[in-house]
Amino acid sequence: MVSLTEKIIREHLVEGDSALIRNKEIAIKVDQALTQDATGTMVFLEFEAMGIPHVKTEVCVSYVDHNMLQTDFRNPDDHLYLQSVAAKYGVYFSKPGNGICHQVHLERFAEPGKTLLGSDSHTPTCGGIASLAIGAGGLDVAISMGGGAFYFEMPKIIGVRLTGQLQEWSAAKDVILEMLRRLTVKGGVGKIFEYFGSGVKTLSVPERSTITNMGAELGATTSIFPSDETTYKYLKMQGRENVWKECKGDEKDGDYDELIEIDMSTLQPLIAKPHSPDLVVVANECKGTKVNQVIIGSCTNSSFRDLMTVAMIMKGKKVHPNVSFSVVPGSKQVYEQIARNGALADLICAGARILESACGPCIGMGQAPSSGGVSVRSFNRNFQGRCGTSDANVYLTSPEVCAACALTGEITDPRTLGPAPKIEWPERVEIDDSMIIAPPKDNASVEIIRGPNIKPLPDMKPLDDAITKEVLIKVGDNITTDHIMPAGAKVLPLRSNIPAISEFVFSALDPKFVARAKEKQGGIIVGGDNYGQGSSREHAAIAPLYLGVKAVIVKKFARIHKANLINFGILPLTFIDPKDYDKVEQGDVLEINGILAAVKNDDVVKIKNVTKNYEFATKCELTKRNAEMLLVGGLINLTKMKANN
């Protein structure tokens, strides 16, 4: 058996064994690249530093969807930078208000069988249309834009056989919540999930994309569905049927590395409780919990199908008086569709607050809940404090459950509402790409606009052979990039200014961290399992680097964050004996010697705890290329060295 994943990888393989040996490094050609504004300014600063006159991917799109609040000059200045730099280097520019990058890319650019690399962890959304779509750190995306390959260790391929059909009031969201319930937020690390089986044909492309989107919460490299007749109908609706092709694996009793079976007909409406996407229970178990806020949207659930479902549920009814109810269309196209067919009026009449097409509340950019409030959202993440209110409780669920909660003022099983709405898809939609600015054919006269908030990258120096530094902070398991480098309206406008944004490193966990790092002139971070899960934001590596962090020692890293640490020359170490994690404490001075030889030879890295006078062993698990990169101080330095040779 050859899986769809293997077929696409082999078609794009530029380095590595064609046998695709698991956990061995491979490199693939990147067909398409995308950025968003929270990570994109850094991507383009990195791309500019390479001195390449034009992007080399087939398609590259710069989206503005995260930092939409224009409370001062910083966000609009960065938007001007992104638009001008896109024009300079041959990149499409999706203007503010055109929509969330993953929703728009699915509609207007993604193609079956293509590879897509994006500087956002939810890039796998486009796996719903059979793209091999992978989220990565911004520097990896910048390299791909310059024609470089994307390197990663070949993941295991997990087959997910879907059978049956979703029953009334169950949703595609329940499929991925069921996956999270079974596997947890670290159950997908080092894996690609490939969905197949008779149940696939019952799911529309946006429903498939809801499932692939939240594969990021499993820690997966990506997730993918086949391209079939349903895919063709979706692309035809978008006027893009010319890019369709059938893409599927050989669906035999094959040799997936593992097999998961889900009978969708058995799924009930599910909900993830605070504060992790894997704390999943049947929604009915939480019935009666009073709700203050309901929001429907995000790149997970803001499609035409999602919003039409909610509008039909709300039609002729009113939002509960104690609930603040907001709806976020995923794209301008979706916004227009529900405006033209009257669904938008139904939502407004019911009492919904309609927000612009953007990420918004999902990244803490507005609509924060009240103190101690309960917010029910159709989003993908509910990490504590991500919503903007540190003591709020955020639940994740389907649009159907969200709508039921908005009507009743408490967590409610939507099956109590009567017959479920039936959504009819249009054969064609009105296509208006006027907010996607194509790059000019002649870019000679384009001037890049730089506001005063854009600062250069910090210097990256070759790796030290010896480090003697204090443990600046010790954190537990499942620390997210939101914990390391918060998002939200206060912090994200500083994304182009590393000195300024570094003032917020670990601010949610330890407000004294930055002052301590400065006083000690840098140091070491110690963490638990799945360290760095969540967003792809490389600021969670660059800002600690700016503060002098030399090494991070953990039980296990999340994939993208480890890659970002290596990209910026920070030594990533893992405890060989997890019990050693328990012994080391914040404030301990650690001495690490012989680093260069250990990195070169893939050897054990011995660490002496000077404070407590004992020694423990760690491993710096690197590919040959990663070791070469780390030794010279990161990917930018390595790229410059190779360009000058």
C-alpha cells in the first residue's frame, strides 16, 4: 500500500531516502507558501536579508488577519510594509478584511497534491483539499520562498478510517474532538494523520478542513484528506475546477504505521473543557453551566456551512439576555454570501455582534470575556489566558453547540432544539478577488515602506563550547508558545520589534522573568513534556535569544518550536532520565562543557549542577543539517555562509 501522504512526498522529494524511513530527515520542494501578519513581518525581514530578488514558489501569499486593531501607528505601518514588500518580491497580498489566511487560501489558492508551507501552525487546514500543508517557523518559510527545500524528519503516517455518517446535531468538529479525547495534545507529535474510508464522502471540504485544522492541537505535522468528487464540486463552486485532480492513497488493508477507526454515526456533540483542547467530554455532561459569552468563527469554524447552520438555528429567535454573542465570518467571500442570502440579517436580528473577517478573539485580539466568565467558542485553542482574561473559562465546541448555548444562556446539547438545519451549497459563489492584490510585473520602482516599529533581527552568534548559566525558570508539561510569548492586542503589535516584544517573555507565568534574565545576562530554561506546543510563532525563540537564553532543557519538545530554537542558534537538550527534571530547580547554576564536540558527534551532553553538586546527562537530538546550523548560530548564518562559498 502507498498512502496519499507518501505519494505527495515522493513527488516532491529533493533530499533523503525515497523509502521514507520514519524519523530520518528528508527535504521536499515547496509549491506554495503563506504568511500572516503576526509572523509575516519577520518572515519578510528574513527573506530580505537573503538578497533574493523574487520569490521562487509557484504561489506565495501574504495575509493580514491577526493584527487588525489600529489603535496606533504600529499595525497600519506593518500592513504597509507587508503590502510594499509583497509587491517588491512577487507575492500576492490579501488586504485586511479579506479574511483569515487558511479560509481564504482554501477558497482561492490551495490545490490537491500540492505542498504548502505556512508561518502559522494551522496551515494544515488546506489538507482538507488534499494539499500537503505544513505549519513551520517563519525562517523555514522564508527559505522556501527563496527556493530552498523544507527539511523535516519523516513522520509516522497514521491512517484514520472514517465510517458511517454524522447524525443530526453532530459535526465535523466532533470528529477532531474525538481524536483529541483519545490521543491528547501530544498524541500526534511526529505523525501525519491521513483520513480515508467510506465516511469521507459524506463530509464537505470545509468540514474536512475543520478536522485537519485542529490536527495542530494533536501536535501533528499535518493531516490530509483525499481529493475526490466532493473536492471537485468545491473547486467548481470557487471557479477553480481546472486545478482539480484526484488524489488518494491505495485504500487496501495496508501498512499505515497505526490505524484509528471512527464510526461517525456514534459521535455525540462534544466539548473541550478549560484549559486544554484535549479535555473532551460529551457536551451533555456540562449541561447547565452558565455561559456569559459565545463566539463562532476562527480558522476552524467560520465557513459558509458553519455560519449558515448558526443563522438557521437563530432565525426568529433571540440571544439569551445574559450572553454576549459574536460571529466572525472567515472570509469576505463568506461574509458576502450570508449578506446576499439574508442569513446575516437573521444573525443580527437574533442579537449577534458581527465582527470583521479576521482571527480576532481567537488570539485574544478583542472580545475578552468578563472576569471569571465562561466563554463557549468554536475555536481551536483554549489555553488559559489566551482569550485575554486570565481567570476566564473557555470551552471549545461545534457551531451547533455554540448556537444552543447562545439561545439558552447555559451549555446545552443542541439535540434538545428539534430538527437540525439542512444546508444547501450553491453551485457557484460570487467571486470578488479585489482585496487580493497581485504583484506588479515590473517591481523596479516599488519602494518598501518601513515604519519606526520595524527593528532589525538580533545578532546570532556561533554556538559556545561551554555554558555556565543559571536556570532562569522551570516550567511544567504542555507549555505553549502563548505561555512563552503571549499574543493579544497589547503584545502582537510589537512583532516587528524584538527588543520591545522581548519584555513580555513568560509574562503570564512569571512577571519577573525578563528582569531576572537581564540581571543574570541570560541563562537556561528548563521545561517538561511537549514544551512549545501551539503556535508556530518564532518570536517564542527569538525573544528569549535576545534576552540571552543559551539553552533549553526539557523532557520533550513540540516539533515547530524545537525547529525554531535550532533556527536561531539556541541549544535544545532533552533529559535522558526524566527523573533529572525533578531534581533541577530555578536558580540552580548549570555548567555545560564540550558542547561543540557533542553536537558534531551526536553525543551525550553532560551537565553539572554546580549548585547541588551532581551531574546528569542530556541528549541534543539533531540531524546532520541541524547540527551544522546550530554550530554556526542558526539558519540565517548557515545560509549566508553557503551563499558566500
